Amino acid sequence: MIVDYPNSKYFAGFDFAVLAGGYNSVCEAVMLGLPAIFLPNTETGADDQVKRVQQACAFGPYEVMTDYKEEEFERIVDIFLANDQVLKGIEQKNGAVSAANLISRNQHT
């Protein structure tokens, strides 16, 4: 277990990760293209981690476990390990480049 922050500085060393559903963990995994199994905290009052991780699933190979069961966890890990696309990760996304392109196009119209 890594207890250093930000965790994302270690992401290049992993094929996928098991992460909490906190803002930083989810955003860094998606931004850096690290496939992940998210285990959101369902007991937070002001932070809807379940919704956050469910929305992240639209951006790549992510799975959500809101109720941890060892058999289900092992099944998901097996799927990740058997899937070459998951192990290759996903293309890193940088919103700054997309935003700059959009601004540039709008300035020329």
C-alpha cells in the first residue's frame, strides 16, 4: 500500500490500480490513463464518491465496487489481467491541449 502523496507519481509502474473514490485518485487515474478498480466510500456526506467513480467509467477501463466481495474482486482482477487493452492502459488526456485548440479555433472565426 502506498501512503505517499500524490500517488500518481507512481502510476507508470502499474498496469492497473485499486483506488478509493476520492477526487484526486479518480481524476489522476483518468488523466494519466491508469485503468482502475474503484472502491468508493459510500458513507461520505458531502462527497458523492459513488457518482464520481460511476462517471469515470465512461472514460476508460474502470470498474466500481460499492460493496466489496472477495469473489467479485478476484473476478474483476482476472478480467483486467486477461485483457491486453487494459494492461496497455489508455491514452493520457490533457484537457489543457483540448482547451487551447478550442480557444484557438474560436479566435479565428
